[in-house]
Amino acid sequence: MKLRILHHDNCFDGASSAALFSRFYREMVNPQAEICYTGLTHKSEKQFNECLFDGDENVIVDFKYSPSPRLTWWFDHHKSAFLTKEDEDHFRQDQSGKKFVNPEFKSCTKFIATTLAERFNFKVNGLSELIYWADIIDGAQYPDARSAVEMKESAMRLTLLIESNREPGLLQQIIRELAVRPLADLASEYCTGERFKKLWAQHERAIRLINERAITDRGVVFFDLSDVDVEGYNKFIPYFLHPECVYTVSVLSTPMRAKVSVGSNPWNQSRRTHNLAEICERYGGGGHAQVAAISFPTCDLESAKKAARQIVEELQDA
């Protein structure tokens, strides 16, 4: 029997959600199941291909809903959980009792843990550390920006590895081990050696580039990294460099997409007036009220830059 878990790729919360559901499935449903993992990335074109759902049972965690008849389980905590109104209507009519959404939760991992405990009497023994850190990391509940950027804790170092990883086999291995091993053990094994040194050097380079390119005006930090080989960055760097800012907007270009990221400063929320998910939804993106993003085709970088400029102007006017 095969279980396919589709999860938000390059995301600590997505990986933790997949690990937590794996543990639940083995303990409460089928101990002998073959569990396979597929990372999902937000794209500008059709999000789901039916061939993704190749398991006897299929689950999506920490990602948008699919109306596929082959989808068995679904958990998400994003405000922008549905690609279309038709998808939302399909979910509302579902009678399986295995599909759940709640944007009030800061992390999907904690949402899954709470739901499985309440609905299926699942005891999350030994996973409290994983749930705690997924909630801290995905909910940006660090004490300050410096802590978020220096990443001294084991979970945060694993976050750097997971967010920067381009080896599907490595992430699948980490997910399997997140379900059964302490984070410190995993960090001591995976966050050492040449691979991690290279990732840390990329992190330091991103700090330098953002420091050089950031333009600040009326509470908004904007920077464009679309002309350099940076596929991602620690989203707290702008607040570390510019603690006075309220919002940040950036443009990236990767082999898979052009991306506009929009965020708000977790340590300067008093002046936040916009729901960023709603802003990004107007361009086909989405996310949370505090942090959201938009994906464009790689060949349409100019549209990404235009959207970023418009969003900057809207946030500055606030």
C-alpha cells in the first residue's frame, strides 16, 4: 500500500507537516505503508497534475487545495488556501472528514497535530519539539531579527538546509528522520561539512546583497535580486538590516519562476495596515496576512517587476 505525501517544498513547516502526518499514518492507519514524498512549489501555471496523485492514498500538507478525486487527506493554514472559488466550493461539499483548513494557526504542523489529536485521538508523543519549532519558524515568533538571521538553534540551522536544498532525495531523508529523531541529532549530522558551509556562505552573500541593494522609503524596503543567482534568502534579513521598516518587497528570478515576495516586520506591527495575502491574490498569488508571494513565468520577469513596483507604492501610501 502506497501513501503519497505532497508538501510545501523548501519549507521547514512543510517538511515538519509531512513528517508529523507520516508518524500518524504509520501509528494509526497502516504501519506497513510505503510512504513517498513530493515537494510542491507555487507556480504561475496550473498547480496540480493528476499524475502527482499516484498513491493508494494521497495527502497534501501546507499547500493549496486540489479537487482531485484521488486526494484523500488535506491540511492547510494559509488564507489563500484555494486557487479558485470552485475549488473552495468543492472543499465545502466534501464529506470525507479528512480535509481541513484553518488560517488561525501560525504553522500547519501545529494545526495538523491539533486536528489529529481532536479528531483521531492521535498522541503526538516525542514530537513536541518539532511542533514547537515549526510554530516559531513559520509564525516568525523569534525574540528579535538578529536571532532569526544568526540561526544558532538546531531547528533554525535545519531550516537553512531545508530552504536551500536542491537535492530531492536529501529532503525526503530528512523528513523521514524528523518524525523519529531529535532536532539536535539531525543538525549535528546534516548541518556540518562542506555542504552546509556552502549554504552558510550563500546566506552571508544574501545579507551583503540585500544590504547593498535595499531602497527604503516610507516604511517599505524594496530590493531586486533578479539579476543574480539567488534563489532564496532568509526573509528576516531586511528587518535585521532595517529594523525601522514595516514592509518588505523583493523580486527574485529562478529557473522555475519569477517571484515577488511581500512581508511585514514581526517586530514592528503597530503600523501594519494591509492584508498582504489579499494584495498578492490580486496578482494570482497569496499566503498569509503578514507574508505572501506571487509567482510569474520565468519569461515574464517584467510583469513581476511591475507588480512589485505597484505593491511598493500601495504600501508606501499607507
